Amino acid sequence: VQLQASGGGLVQPGGSLRLSCAPSRRTASTQTLAWFRQAPGKEREFVAAIRWSGGGGGNRFYGDSVKGRFTISRDYAKNTVDLQMNSLKSEDTAVHYCAVAPRGLILSTLRSPHEYDDWGQGTLVTVSS
């Protein structure tokens, strides 16, 4: 599966951006989708994941550094996963990647990048004044 991520750019501290990711083929509702990011010289960091909950909007999980500021959402009809980023900080500057797991992941594994098989090309988010 190829993933096309978009929406990155330059924004001032305190601003907002919305990232979007579209897989090249339909993903099963039960597959976990996620966003990770990687800043220069740092390891890839878990940002957010959404997991099928059997109905409604799905279960959402967030990294500690973005909790309360970022929101992940999935449009099952459009087959997209978005990341709304508010109150952006300079430390949010990184290349952001969307990823798809081959199955629904359990809580203890969904934060690991090794559980995801398919990755987007990344979109750069720069937070600077």
C-alpha cells in the first residue's frame, strides 16, 4: 500500500496545521492507522494512532508530547486518516509520516513503528517564528 501524506508546511508557534494521508487502496476498518514523526538526529517518535472500536470514531491514542493538542481522525468512507495539530510548538518540527498496520494492534504494541508495514513519504512540519 502506498500512502500519500499532505498538509505540512511552515507555521508560527501557537498555530495549527492539518495533515492528511490517503492510502492507495482501501484499508480494512480493523487495521490500525498511525502518525509518527522524526526530527533531525532523533529516533522516530509515535504521535497518534486510531484503532477500530466496532463503531463510532474508533479508539484514539496519543504520544505524551502531543496529548491535548493533536487529534487523529479517520474517514472510513474516504479512506483517509487526518491529524489536526493545534497549539504547535517549535519542538513539533519534524517530518511527519503516516503508517498502516497489517491488522488491528493492541495497546502495548501500537506505539512501536516496527508494527507498521506501510509508510507514507513524509511531510515536513516546521514551527518557527
